[in-house]
Amino acid sequence: MDGGLESRWTTVGGLRIHARVGGLGQRGGPVVLVPGIGVSGRYFAPLASALVPHVPTLAIDLPGAGRSGRPPRALSIPELADSLAAWLDAVGIERADFVGHSMGTQVLVDLAARMPDRVARLVLVSLTVDPAARTGREQLERLVEDVRNERLSLLAIIALDYLGFGPIRFVETGRYALADRPEEKLPLVRAPTVVVRGDRDPLVPQRWAEEAAGLLPDGRLVVLHGEPHGCHYSAADRIADLVLD
């Protein structure tokens, strides 16, 4: 078990989708955790540990990542959002609160913009992609800069997940993420939303975080001092407080 979660598989559209679930006996609506590019829900373990004593918690491995099945090709952001919605149907969740990290925030913004009835509240941690740096080279340079600030235990999880995801699928998915335009979808998100940024995150500059929060009809920005891009991991207790507040 990771963070009080246990593995569950659900067949969706011919693919076996893996999720880590826990706290199902708790009151309140479920919280669904959506990871970034190529990463499994395993890196949500610290956050899940803080959530499962209070709310039903589910951390999905998106198609192609972690223990989930691999579609024949990489999926675009809208296709990943559709896959997430199909999984919600399969596990019997009509409406939930969601926490997304990095590219997972883009999937959730797309879901909330197109299927608002599925989303009660959103927490968007380290929202990508900064519109002022929408090239692979710029993102790679920022990622390399961020690595120096991340915890070694998180880097180990990510490295193992990337190895399973594969470089070709990573590049193809990355292209879809760069082509996505969350800034055009944020004004369509009706759900109350918190945008979270670590102030040591080079991938999400303060300017972009403020712009994103301002584009939301019901949004606010929370900046975590001293935290990097992976603040969902290094500041899990503070993220949990935002979710449970």
C-alpha cells in the first residue's frame, strides 16, 4: 500500500486502468488525484496519507503511465480528459473534487471546461504550461533547473515511472501538452479552484500563476514558500489542508 491506498484495476474502453484507492468508508465526496506526464499516482503517497483519514481518495494512473494499460499511441490532453471521465463512469463517480499536478492540471482544466457537472472543486498544483515558454527546449531547461530543488525520493519515483513510460511516448505526450491552451479554457471553469505554486518552481513563474488564477471565474492563488515544482510531494500536508478546507 502507498500512503494508505491499495491497488484497484478497472477495464475502461478495453484498457485496464490502475488506481490507488483508500478511505472509501469516509464521509464526504471523493477526491481524485491526477498525476503529471508519464508519472504514476505513486508520487501522491504523502498527500494520500494526509487525505485518507478524512475523505475517499483515489489516485489514478492515466492511460500509458504507471500500471495502467498502454494505448496504441500517446493521447492528447482532451483524450486524456475523456479517458478520465470514462474511468469515473466505470467506478461509479458522478462528481468529485480533484487535485492535479503539472500536466495533470491541464487534463483537469479540460475536463472542467467541457464537463462542468463532473467537477465540484479543483486544486491545480504547479499548473502547466507557461504560455511564454511553450517550447520543448524552454521546458527542458526549466525542468533541469528544478531537479536541483526536488527531494531525492521523489526523483527516484519519477525516474522509474519515466523508464516504464518510455521516451517516445514521453516526447509525443509532451508535444500534446505544449500544444494545449489552458489559458483559453480557464475562463470556462465554473468550479471553485485553488491554483498552487511553489515559489522555487521555474516551470511555473509567478506571472503565469497569477494570470491563471485571474482567468478563473472563482479562483485564487496560493504560493508556498520554499517549495519546488513537486510541492504536492514536499508540502503534502499543506496541500491536504487546502483540499480539506
